[in-house]
Amino acid sequence: MNHTETKGNCFKKGEELTVDATISPESHLTVLSKSEVTKLLDTSQGGLYQLLHNCSLAVLNCGNTIDDCIELLDRYSSFAIKVIQEERGIKLEVTGAPANAFVDGEMIKGIREHLFAVLRDIVYISDEIEDNPKFDLQSSDGITNAVFHILRNANIIHYQTEPKLVVCWGGHSIAQEEYKYTKEVGYQIGLRDMNICTGCGPGAMKGPMKGATIGHAKQRINDGQYIGITEPGIIAAESPNPIVNDLVIMSDIEKRLEAFVRVGHGIIVFPGGVGTAEEILYLLGILLHPNNIEIPFPVIFTGPKSAEDYFKQINRFIGDTLGFEAQQRYKIIIDDSDRVAREMKAGINQVRDFRKNKGDAFYFNWLLTISHEFQQPFIPTHENMANLKLNKNQSRHQLAADLRKVFSGIVAGNVKEDGVRAIKKYGNFLINGDSEIMEPVDKLLQSFVKQQRMKLAGTEYVPCYEIIK
């Protein structure tokens, strides 16, 4: 059955080939109320059109190397999307869509699924979470409850789930040798009947999935899960890769990070940049909370031999800022994909035993305590970045929370639309704190710039921040 009606091709400025088409859903959201359609077409500040527009363009951009949200929006400035309601359901009408999302006039099936996943999550979060008084998004329990419901609505949570979901973090723009290694690790994970969850983009998010598909195929596993979890602010820089078979759009980075640690049974960290450092600090901040000390949660930092110095720098930074206790919450394994998978499998077996003894669910880590400061959305304005508490006169998990915000702000200034525009308008973020904290931060950021881990390799990085000691 043909799910795409193409209206014709045209060349845009810069010789970008685009397509106009009408797309029907296959498995995701197929019907909408009149009020939902109205809200999706509303271009006012309170409407959902811009959110739908930007996320949809990012999905359709799959396979391109653009990681600059402003460049993407400028390149496809004529792109538009419209919800069409018919008696038998809905369709999406796109104009000026990137031609690489189509083959022989038909939208690629995986991209079509991702497009309707975007629609599903945007509508659900707006109507059932943000506009619903039963969700107290100012309380810790309320936020966790919202994360659970978004994931359940996206069909990620299943009652019969066995503990075998490995979350993989790392950079979207990494060296070829590092990318190859992520595939090797994914292959070993797939051979051991474990599934993959990543941030859904290219690089270290795609590699483990690609490797796992081969491992699963060799073991004749035909129900492998490749989950991609993203959020509107980052999706343009990290368009969903084609292997993702379950895409979820969370409402902000904090809920995205909580979703990772609630559904994942262990985490592997590959080389990356500021976004990966943000994820590491978020995770360590949670694991350092006194309530979580006894909860098993395997964490492995790994990469090829060429990434050894990178992880030495990360380990030194964690020791200098959060201390020895934080360093004990992870293992560093260099250039040994087989051992990484074996260690992760053993760690997840401990997770299984612990949750059985505690009566906790396999499909969602309810027992994990996540402090409110890790859940409240951080808006990286110039004022908020300047007012972060970066000193050691506080608990380690609270310091980790503010350090996480440093890197979150830099991610925003590098690739998120609002952050990029704020830097252009007001200048660089000014980040200040005690020298014993700021010096390790400065050294780590300088190493990222030197290793070209801030932007796509080959481009000159222009800092969006200044460190003040």
C-alpha cells in the first residue's frame, strides 16, 4: 500500500532538492480531535506548529551532516507541514521537504514512522501532561510520573520486559576509528541478547545500534529493540538515525535524561563532547545521592586505544571536582569490546537480582532517587549561567547538578536554536566559580576544542562561553 502521495519535485536555493508530499500514518497516531488539529496549526507563541515544524524537519533530514539548527532552518526555509483531517483519520502534508527522505517518490518507511512518532509525542505531552492538573510538574514524583506516562504512551514500557536494555551515550561527531569501535561493542551486546537505547542520532548513537543488528541477526533474534530518546532542543543537531525502531520525543533535556536512567539497566559511555560530559555529570550526580548508594547500576566508559587519553582527562576531571567516590561508580575499559559486553551482562544480572529482591519493576527503575534539581528544566540564559554555584561547599551530588548545567548551557550555545540566537545577540556565556572547580572545567573544555569534539570535524569552533576564575 502506498502511504505517500508526491506532488512533484523542485530545486531550492543552493540547489537543495525538495519534495512536496502527503503522507498517511501506518502504526502511530491516526486520529486527532479538532482542538488538537487547531493547536498543531496554531503559529502563535502558545501554539504547537513551530514545535511540529522543527522536529519534523529534523526527522526528514536523516542522513545529512548538518548539525547546526539555524543552518538547517535556513537551508529548508520553504519547508512547511500541515495536518489534514479526513473522515477516516489524518494525513500530513509536507512542502519543501528534503528529498533524501524519499525513494522513488515514496517516503522511506522508517522516516515516516519517526514523523508520526513526533506528532504522537507532541500531542500527548501538550494535552495529557502539560495541560493536565493530575501531573504536578513542580514536584519530583510528579515529573517522574510524567516521564513514565510519556514512555508508556510511546509503547516503550512493557510489563514482561527482561532487564537487558543498554543505554549508550557518546558524541554525534566522532572519529572514524571511534565510530567503528562503537559498532564492535554493539555487535557484542547484540550477540548476548541485549538491546540498545541511545539519543537517536548519528555517531556514537548510531554505531552501537548498527553493530547490535548484526549480533541479533546472527543469533536469529528478530525482535531487537533500538530505542532513540531525544527532545526538541537537540533533535535538529542529532537527526534520528534510520536504525531506531522506537523514537520518543521528551519535552526537555531533563526528562530525556531521566528517561534514560529509568528504562535503562546499564550505561556505556563512548567518547563525546560537552553533551556527553553533561550526561556523565547527570548520571554521577544521581548515583552519588545517599539513597542510591546501594542500588546496582553498571556504568562503563570505553573507546578504542586512540580514546585512552580522552577518558584519562574525563576521569581526572571527575576526581578533581567530584572526588574519589564518584570515580568508583564506573569502570574504564579501553579497546576491548568483548569485555565491555561481558561486564555489562554481569552488571545487568546484578540489577535483575536486586530488583527481584526489592520487588521493583524491570521495565522502570522506580527505586532510583532523582533530586528535584536534576529534574527542573534549566533555561541557559546568560543570567542563569552566571549564577551557578560552582564550589565544593555543598554535597557532591548537588555540585554535580550545577556542573551538569554548565555543560548543558554550552550545548545550547553550540547547537540549540534558542541558545545560538542568545549568543549572537548578547555575546558569550560568562561562567564563574571557585578556581579549584573552574580550572578542571577549563582544562576539559580546552581538550574538547583541541580534539574537535565541539562541532563536526573539520570546522573551526567558535566558543560560546568564557571561563572566569
